[in-house]
Amino acid sequence: MHCPFCRNPDTKVIDSRSTDDGAAIRRRRSCPECGKRFTTQENVLLMVAKRSGVTEPFSRDKIVAGVRRACQGRPVGEDALAKLGQRVEEALRATGAAEIPSHEVGLAILGPLGELDEVAYLRFASVYRGFESLEDFAREIEALRRAGSAEEPAPPPH
């Protein structure tokens, strides 16, 4: 690492700390040549492999923007969207893979979005899964109903 002040190619790490839940490392450095101190941050890049074969860095902002479109007109606030984006990123990072196929990013969005808003979930799923007929929507709605009834407690016996 070059010193930003005197361009000396040899700097010394004084302190290292993990930040952003382990997704980045903050290092405090010192230059033995000029004596100045500075901070660097190293980020672990998560790459997304698109269908076209192109890879690009993961962007939580892109996730939030896509989900925001699905939530348009729904009672979903910016805080909820930010939390969803964070959950998706954490789930993808937890896989331990450096490169994630784009379809896995979509799958990682569906679960938290279904919990957040069922209508937005259907909108997102219809585009993501390429619904082409009313039957596709009906199957997805039935799956949502089954999942919802499985989570509800059984009524008390009479």
C-alpha cells in the first residue's frame, strides 16, 4: 500500500478491524517515511454472474430498486426495503461463494418479499419467473395460501 502523502511503497498496519458484519476490513496505517497515518478499507466483493455470462459486483441498491418497483402503491416504507436488501445480501454472503448466479439473487429476494407484502411478491415473482397465464398466477396464489395456512395456528378445539 502506497502512502497517500509521500507515495512511499512500504506502509505499516497499526490496527485492523472488521466492519459491516465482516464484509469489510478497516485498517489504520502508518508511513515509516513521512510518519503520517491514514485509514484504508478493504471490501470483500460479491460478484453476480448474469445470464449473458457477464459478471458484475453485487449491488444492494439494485435489489432495493427492483423491489421498490414491485412495491409501488403498496404500504411498504423505505426502512422495510432497506432491511430486505440487507437480508438478501446477508443470505447471499452466508453461502460463502464469491460469485452468485443472478437467478439465486432472485430466489433470495422472494422469501423476504413474500413476508413483507404478498401483492409485491406476486408482482416480482410474475416477472422473475416469467408468468405467461392466469394459471401461473393462480398456482402462485395457491402456494401462498398453503404457506400462510401452514404458519397459522390451528383453531382451539370446541
